[in-house]
Amino acid sequence: MDKPVVYDPDVDPYDPNDPDAVAAYWNSVDAVVRRPGRPPVAVRRQALTMRMDPRLLAYLRATGKGWQSRLHRLIEDAVAEGRL
């Protein structure tokens, strides 16, 4: 016969030796299903291929992580202000 699993009611959420307690615990838990990859967004951006001066590209990349999002905001602001 298997030895019972050690259970400490002050620490453990349920008694692992009691099948009813195990079932009750897992039925009460809200499961979170995670899928691989990026989370879905409301508006999906399209991929773009363009040519850019190497010095400009090096400058943008040197600004660190998120440089593409910052470039997107710069273009978006220019359009909103009528500069582009």
C-alpha cells in the first residue's frame, strides 16, 4: 500500500489523501489556458519591408528595445499633425 502524502493544513490548500477534497479544490480553480506566441491584439499591424539609410537605422536601433514601436508613434504623430 502507498504511504499517505504528508499534509499540513496550515500550508496546503487541500488534503491530497482525500479524493473528494482534491476534486473540490480543482473544480473551484479557474484554469488559465496559455497559448504560445504573442497575445492577440485588437488591431493587428501589417508587416512592412522598406529601405532605410543605414545611419538612420543604426540610430533607431541604438535607442534600445521597442525602437520599431517608437518609429510607429513618430509616423502616427506626423500624420495626425498633418506633417506627413
